[in-house]
Amino acid sequence: MSIKVAVPKETAEGERRVAIESSVIAKLSKLGAEVLVETGAGDAAHIPDAAFTGATIVSSTRDLYQQADIVLKVQPPSAAEIAQLKEGSVLIGMLQPYQSPERIAALNAKNITSFAMELIPRISRAQSMDVLSSQAAIAGYKAAIMGADLAPRFFPMLTTAAGTIRPSKVIIIGVGVAGLQAIATARRLGAVVEAYDVRSATKEQVQSLGAKFIELGITAEGTGGYARELTAEEKQQQQEALAKHIATADVLITTAAVPGRPSPKIIPESTVDGMKSGAVIIDLAAEGGGNCTLTQPGKTIVHNGVTIHAPLNVPSQVPVHASEMYAKNLLNFLTPMLKGGTYAPDFSDEVIAGALLTHEGKIMNAAIRQLVEGA
Ligand code: NAD
């Protein structure tokens, strides 16, 4: 009997993505799997059931979960969804283990083998499975578009019969995957772009995209290509030096993050007070509390004429391509586990072991185990 891979309709509020797309169905079928998709699973991503060629469309959520050997999801499962998962089945998704230890405990109690896509090690071999990158690229692109939309000015320089319009200045703080895509998008829209990051390796990347790197003389390289948290003294120095640059921005896009820590507060109220009336801040770090002290995650506020937009789950706002890229990440992760139509993961593989959360009634990730047991 072939292995059944099931894709339910996402139930989290505002989630428009779906964990499958048609080319992935064809590839999973070739690998010997049977794909089941819940009725309407792709509706919010503009993918009708009829587009899931090769998959069996299942109208009852309960039936879908009861048949599933492997469940593919975007968002972590709710308690009701965990209750429906078949004992001993496999769950793969962005499971946000640090946000909800109770959920991991519940998955473990049901003997679910769960993999968190965001825990896949960021090594070259796993780039095609990297959901943090695929979804951050989408968020970065959309942040530039949001900035252009909320700004009371054009981004490009325009030479018109009514005079010459100066281009907008866009400043990007945090030049990881999202920041780089925000730079590229703002440049394509014709803005003058400057960017800053505490990792010195980003300088060349910023310049290669035609933007100017803001030099502050503060570097904070951490481990694994990530930034470390700044000391209190460095933070103060950074805020003061950055404020002068930020005062000249029409749009400020902030994406700074440090793994496992709340978003660094880089933009205090005094910096916002120094900004132009009509300037816009897009705080992409809102999910982790935001890079601006005035940020209200999920809200848009206006402070002294400066709009502070702090959207949550931005990739879901580009659901067609976000779903496509996410589904391909899942396929690339799943492919080595499906051999000859059977599910046979090599748990000694560092990519598989890195993503593994729960298996055979044990919490396999040491940090999460500590979190759950201490909870
Ligand atoms: P991230 O989302 O963790 O952080 C975004 C950016 O914020 C980072 O560039 C970080 O340096 C910066 N930042 C943190 N604190 C800051 C501060 N106080 N001031 C200014 N900037 C600050 O980053 P990400 O997009 O996940 O990328 C992190 C690293 O992972 C990068 O080195 C990237 O090249 C690397 N990466 C590797 C792979 C791979 O090999 N598979 C894939 C993607 C990214």
C-alpha cells in the first residue's frame, strides 16, 4: 500500500498559504506516494481543487487525518488538529516549537513524529529546504511594496512637464534574506537605498545590489552566520549613530533579528521624533516584538506624522508564490525519506535529525525537551 501524504486546509486566522502545489503532487506521486488534499485547501491561495491534478480531494477533515501517514502543514496544528492526527503519524510544518511547548508535549503524547521546518540546519545541502529563506524573501519584497504604498511620495525620480521629482530614500536595517530582497525591490522601484547590518559580510551584498552601506563601526558577528546581541553600550552607540541617517529616510524598513531572542530595539521614540512628517516605518520584525519601541505588532499607528506599520505573517499576503516556494521546500525535505514508495527516513542524517522534534514518544530536540519539561 502506498504511503499517504495529506494536506489539510489551514485553519489559523489570516493564513492564506497551503502546503502543496501541483508540481509537488506530480513529484510525490512519482516517488510512490498518494497525495490527499482537503476540499478548499488552496482556495485562499487562489488554487482551486481542480488544480491539484493527481491528488485525491477529501471533503471531510476527519477522514483526511484518519487516512494520513504524513501530514504537511504551514502553521502549527491547533489542539483540535492534534486531536485528529492519527497516532504514530508524521507531521511536517513550521511548528514554532519555542512559542508553544504545550503543543510539542501534545504531539509527543500522541506518538507523532514531528519535524519543524524552521529547525533545518542552514547548510548548503539544505538550501532548497530552507523555509526561513523562502518566506523571508517574500516578506522582504512585500515590505518594500508596503512602504511604497504607504508613502505620500513616489519612489522613483521622475522628470515630467510639471517638474523633476526627487527619488525617495529608503533605509533598510538588517540585511539578512528579507533585507536583501527589500533592497532589491526598493531599487527596482527607483528609490535611493541605504542599508545597515551589524554583520560586516553584508557590506558587499548591499553594494552589489546598488545600495549604499551605512558604516557605523559596530560589528556583532555571532555564530552560524547570525548576529549576536549587542551590549548595552553598543546599543546606545548604534541608536545615536543611526538616528542621524534615519532622519533623512522617506521609508525605513527594519528586519533585524537575533535567533532565539526578542527583536533588538534599534529605533527608540526619539529617533522616530527626528523623522520627517510623512515618513513610513515598515517593521518586519513585528513578529518578535519589533525593532521600533513604538511598534504595535499587527497594527498601523501614526506617531508625529510618521506611520509605523507592523504587519504579521507577511508571506501569507503573497499566498500564491509563498505556497509554491514552501511546498517545494517540503518536497525537497521529504524526497530523501521516501524510498521506493515507503517512508524510510535516515535519522542519522543531520538535516533530518536537526528538524526532528518528537519521535516514538520522545522529544528529540534537547533545547525543546528542556523547555517542555520545564514548562
Ligand atoms: P535573521 O532573520 O536572523 O536577521 C536579519 C538580519 O538582522 C541579519 O542579517 C542580522 O545580522 C541583522 N541584525 C541582527 N541584529 C541587528 C542589529 N542590532 N542591528 C542591525 N542588524 C541586526 O537573518 P536571516 O535572513 O535568517 O539570515 C541570517 C544568516 O543566515 C545570514 O548570514 C544568511 O546569509 C544566512 N543564511 C544561510 C543560508 C544557508 O546557507 N542555507 C540560507 C539563508 C541565510
